[in-house]
Amino acid sequence: MKHLVPSAVPAGAALVTAALAAACASGGGAHPRDPTPGRDTFVRMERTECLGTCPIYSVTLYEDGVARYHGRRHALLGTRWRKLDPDEVARIMDDATRVPSWTCDSARIETDYPESIVTVSRGGGSRRIVHDHGDPCTPAAMLQLEADIDVAGGHPQIVPYVR
């Protein structure tokens, strides 16, 4: 999976982007959320580092339709919020609970790839799914789930954020 990260931005656009990012990053205190697995209802995907320039960020979708993006490195930095249909969050959570468990011969897994860690929390329980992107045995349902979380959460390389 290839991640697109802008390599060059004209100076004027960079200043505008930085100003907008700073304005949105604070969140204005409107959404001071830090969910607890098993207690709160949400689905979160964290993308981890690799030996290269893989984007490091997390997307959390809450049951009420609020989405939180937090970029740490090689991605749009800072925290951004957006709103989506709560039914979409419920559908993604249902899909996450249906991703089958899988195993792969460790000799087939390529090293130095990032991981995606999906946590779904609902009804007092939680499930954590770790996907090593060097794993050729990953079920298609997991790849689709990751893409759906990125799109619904407004991953900045896919969907622009709005205030």
C-alpha cells in the first residue's frame, strides 16, 4: 500500500496551510475526548512508523459521528475534528467485528513495514486487530476496513478536513 504525502508545496500555500493547520489543531476545546476501550463506544485506527517515511497518525470514530484525526509524523500534523453520520460509524464498527482472525507463516512476512492497529469498543467489550503491512495473508476485509476508517475519518491525503 502506497501512502501519498505531498513532497513540495509552494511557499505561499505552505504559509496558508500552516495557518489553517494551527487554527484547526487546537480543537478549540470543543472535543476533549480520550476514549477508554470497553467503556466507551468507538473505533480507532493507528498507523505506526516504518523505516521510511510512512505516515504516522490515528483516526478515531465515535458512536455519535464525531471523528478525530491526529497526525504525528509524515502526515498532516495536529488534531482535526469532523462530523459524519453515526450510522456510518455503526456500519464500520460492525465491519470491524466481522474481520476474521488470520495467521501467516512468519517466513512470508516482510519486515520494515508499518502496522495498522484497529481497536473497536462497544457494549463493554473491545477487540484489537493488529495488521502488519508486510503480511501477505491479510484478509481483504481488513484492508477494506482500514480504507473505510481513513475515508470516514477524513484522512487528509484522501478527504479534506472541514471545520
